[in-house]
Amino acid sequence: MTTRGKIVIGALIVALLYFGINKLIGSGVVFKKAATESVLLNSIELPTQTSGSRTNIAVPLAPLPGSAPTEKGAAVTWEVMAWNSQMAGMLANGGPRTTEGSSMAANGINLQIVRQDDVAKMQADLVKNALDMQNNPDTPGLIVSIMGDGLPAFSAVQAQLEKAGTGLQILPYSCGKSYGEDKLMGPKEWLDTPKAALGKTIACYLRDGDQNIALKWCADNGLKVNPDETTYDPEAVNFMAASDFLVAAEKYIAGKPEQRTKVVKGKDTGVKVDVVADAVATWTPGDVNIAKQKGGLVNIVSTKDYSNQMPNIMVTTKLWYEAHPKEVEGIMTALAVAGDQVKSHPEALSRAADISAEVYGDKDKPGAYWLRYYKGVSEADRTGEVVELGGSKVFNFSDNLALFGLEEGGTNIYASVYKTFGDVQSKLYPKELPSYVPLDQMLDLTLLKKLQAQYKGKAIAPADKQQFAADDEIRRSVSKRAWNIEFETGKSTFTPAAERDLNQLFDDLVVAGRLKVAVHGHTDNQGDPQRNQQLSEDRALAVQQWLSRKSSSAFPEGRVQIYAHGATEPLAPNTAPDGRAKNRRVEIVLGN
């Protein structure tokens, strides 16, 4: 057989394997609270995806879906925010309603996609759908997509669902994630001087993903947070409540002040002050609106840095989920097939962007708009400052195995995301969110494992995996924080008490899978300077080795760098024991 003949036959086999896969397979209330002392949060960081080695398998371009709506299939409604992480879902459906030739139609689904930016309305609609299903079991199912780190707060609707005889259930499949689109935008000086944010105010939708980005940045940089959005604390970072992510941007653009009572160390001073939005936590098109209509803000930190924070999580009711396993499997399969297409082929991504424009229904934002900001761009704002706007990623089946920890040696990244941000929101807002639904009550990976067995050996695109060059220095710092990890006197050996701090450090570092880690070792000035220099290096190296041993996937070669400073950079005078204790430290810097 000729070489050309072998290539043709090989391509046909890959195509057959690919098409075989297709057949296989709150009350959202903005809470108010009384004056409370500002909180210094622990850092909030989560495990990165763990990927096994994969070869780059070519996925052939499949016929794009038609435009004619299908008349067949199980009826389901999917409520979505205007969010670019849903490109795989858009292509899978072919239009706002499932079209002929789409992967949803091929899997027996007739899906209606509806834009819904109001989280409270999503919660209310889930409750109504549950009640309707009780009266009529043939009621079409309802699925909503939300930011994965915002699900703990969203789970407050559980009490209402329980009255309706059901509860929340997660579809064990994510169609994508934010990768830069969600961000904290603030004054440029915050990049080099995070403490400049103290006494300033960030507008955002509270207790959701965008605020989580800001809270995490504050924790990483040791900044206190005022948990009461009705007061003003000059010694903390303050927040301004907005009804959604677009309104948050509008509050900055309009510059309208809010009058608040000034508090100091949790005490009401009785002084009234006017507060404006100095910064915004938002996502596209909120960031685009800020840049084009006013400008003056740059990206302080985003989900491109905290790259595992915000997967798109699809939620429904347990009542519908348990009664329709075939439909759930069909939706997951359709998303998997479309995810491969969007990841592999510009034609598929472009078509998904056009469908997004139809779904989102904004005449000023055609498909080219959503495509542009899906990829992420750098543009000059109204002041001439160049800012990064947009940025999302599509997930395919491989990415989902990594997200939910089903790859060999993998970690359930989403479980860590959910618990970490649930804990921080509960700590910051104990009255409004005293508890949240345990993840294992909502997440069952049985169907994903079933599809994993069916996918074995099939042609799919590999999961995204971050790589690091060992000789690359951090050029832009995202955060810097000192850790008082205890060592035995004069040695680089950890004390038993250091274990808790090391585990906290691990959790604080692994979320930002895209960021490099610099470990800086410091000593006090006691003893020989040359020996102190070596000791600081040994201690920094001990931290690096501990992290790598704990998770080589989260800390691959080249990610962690060490620096030794000896006693040359004291934080406090070395004249007293407490000052010397502060100087014996390890500082962690995260950056690009």
C-alpha cells in the first residue's frame, strides 16, 4: 500500500472513532448586616488540575449544525448568563433551540437556551420547576449555569427546594471556565502597592465569583476586608453591592456616591462619609464597558491567574435528574463532542460565537464580539491605558476528567473550589450564609465514570496543562505574603507545628495553576552572616521540596523558584526577640 493510501485509511479510522463517540454517548438576596470588625482572611487558593501524559490526538472537523429547529427530543430549558465559557453548549445546540444536525439533536435532546443574568431569578425558577414537576411529571426539566465558586452561596435555595420535595443536583460535566474574563479591575497603583487598596471600595455582585476573586487577592496580600457593605472602614478594603455584574461596572462609570457610616476596628464612629466605587469586580462585557465608557482601571488579578477558580457548573433539581438519567447522559455527551470541536477547529468556535449572539440577544454585540472576547484581547481604554479584556476556555471530556479528579492520580479540583470558597463566604458572612450544602449531596460522578469507560481509547483532544520554564523569572507580581513556618533552631528541618502552616501554604498555592511561585528565605542577624545566608537558602529549598513531594502535578518542574536573603532584608529591628522572630520567615510571591 502506498504512503498516501495509509494516510487516507488512518484519517478514516480517526473519523469513525470520533463519530462513534457521538453515538455512545436564593434566594440570591443581597444581604445587609450591621457594623462588623473587618476581617483578615486566610489565603484562598485551590488545587490545580492533575493531568496524566497524553499524546496530541487529531479530532476531525465534524459537519456544523444546521439552522432549522428540531421537532424531536426530550424538552429541557437551560438558563445561562452572558458568559463565554458556554461556547461548547452553544455549538452543541446549534441555536437558541436545538437544531437539526446538532450534537444535542443526535443525542435525543430538544434544548431551549435562555439568557438569565439574575441569580435570584435562577433560584426562583428552579423552585417553580420542582413544584410544576410535582403536579405534572412530564414538565420539561430546567438546568442553570453558574460560576462554580459561587455555588455555595447559591445553595441557600436548598431550603426552598426541600419544601418542594427535592434538592439541588449538579450535572457532572462542565462546558468551560473563565480564563481572564472574570477579574478585579482597579487603579494601576494597586499592582505594585496592594496596600493602596485599603480604604477603597470595590463594586461587585456580593457572595459570588467576582467578589471571590477580590477576596482571594486581599487574602494573598494580607489586606483586611470590611464584611459590611453598608459601612466604611478606612483601614480595610470595602465593598459596594450591585444587583449584577453589569450594574457593578455602571456604578464605577457613573461615579455616584453612597453615604455610609465610618467604622474603625468594628466600632461605629457616627461620622458620615461619601463612598464611590474605586474599583470593580466584574466580567465581560462589564470590563469592556468600563474600558470603553470611562477607563482608568487596569486588571489587578483575574481568573487567568486564579485559573482553577471558576468552572461553569450546571445545576438542576434532584427530582428531574434522577428521573431522567438518559437525558442527562445525552446532554453530557453532546457537550463533550462539541467541546472537542470548539477546542480543535476555528470554524466550530466561530459558529459557537454566532449562536451565542443569538442567545444573548444584544443587537450591538454580534458573533464577532463574543469571539473576540472569548479569545481575550488587549485594548486601549478611554484614557489610553492598555488593558486585557475577556478570556474564557472551553472544556472537552479530558478537561472534565481533570476537573473532577478522574484521571490517574488526579484530584477533584472542583471539590476544593467548592469547599474553600464556601468556607470563606461563611466566615465572612456568618449570618447570611451560616452553612452551605455539602458537595457530596449534590455531586454524583457515576455518569461521568460511565462515559469515561465508553471514551477509553477514543480520539479526543487532550486536557489543557500548564508548563513552566525553569529559567523564567517572575516579571509581574500578583501577591506577596510572609509565612511564619517554624524550623528547628539553626536548621532547615520543620518543627511539628509547621505541618499545619505547610498544608495551608499548599492550599494557598495550588489554585493559581498558571502562576509561578517564588520562595524567599530570610533569617535574623544572629550568628555568622555567611551561615545565615546558607541557612535561608536551605529553608527555602526545604519548602520547595515539601511542595513537590506533596504534589508533583501541582508543582511541576520549573514552577517553584527559591531565593536566599540571609539577614539582609529585615522586617523589624533585630534588637528584640519579637523583631528577630518576624525576620525569620519565608515569603511567597505569586506572579507571571
